[in-house]
Amino acid sequence: MDATTLLRTRASNGKLTEPAPDADSLRFALEAAARSPDHGTLRPWRVHLVRGEARDKLGALMAEAARKQNPNLSAEEYDKIRKKALRAPLILVVSAVVKEHPKIPAIEQVLAAGAAAQNILLALFARGYSAMWRTGGPAYDEDVKRAFGLRAEDALVAFIYAGTAKQPSPDMHRPSPDDFAREWSG
């Protein structure tokens, strides 16, 4: 797929199944992540691969995070949240390990990790796989962050659910550049 088609057609797809990205495609996606913009070459991004039974553990961790936020969470809601980790055969958990730096603020390091996540999405799509980027409450939960070796000052920027599309991506309305781009003259 050429870059123009890739950039104009990539879309999130939450209807995923096996197979997960193969080893070569996964390596390609991670190499694309390493090409992300990175002020000061701090390389703040980290990627944890969650598959197989580890998805059950992640689901339980996410459900416990939700229960902390809402102690009145019903058993049905708890179970629904727990099963979210099973909606794809592979989850790439992308985070930013923020380094103290006199010239590069934390936000730039988090944005670099976000760019790495976007490159992963594009690379997987280029290889014929589908994915969706999610965050939600678990991304900001201290216990979830700690489970991935992150500190309070670090950021969990994406849960990327990846696999093979069960159906085409939904057709979403996309804004026109005229809706968000403006000339600035000072």
C-alpha cells in the first residue's frame, strides 16, 4: 500500500479476531514506532505486548481499576470491562517513561510516545491488519500503570488492540481541513 492511500484510508476497527499480526509485521510496526519524532533522542516510548492468557490478567486489572472508580460497579459491568481485553488477539500497551530534562518537558515526551503509537497503527494497517487505539480510566490508574513498570510521572498513552478485521471498518465522517486549519498572520 502506498503512503498516500495509507494516510487517507486508515481507520480504527474494533471488530477483531485471529490472527494477530505475524512476527514480521509486528517487528515492522515496532521499527516504525522507533522512527517517531523524538526531541533530544530521549526515546521515551515503551511497548508491552499482551497476548494469550496475559489478556485475562489485563482484563482483571482493568476491571479492578473501574471498581476503584465506582465501588458500586455491578457484576455485569465488571465482567463487561474485564472482557474488553479479549476483544483482540494482541494488545500493544504504549507508554511514555518520562525523563527529567532541562530542555524537554514531559508533554513532549508523552507526545513522542503518542507518535510512536500512531506509527504502530499505520504500520499494522499497511501490513493488512486492523487496530484501534483506546485509553479510558485504566490508562490513568496508578495500579495499572505500576503493573507495566510505570511511575506516577509516566504516562500510559495507548492500549492498541490489534488483529484481523472481522468486517470492514465503519465509515466515519471525517472533518474537512477547512474545519480545523486556519492561516495565521500574526
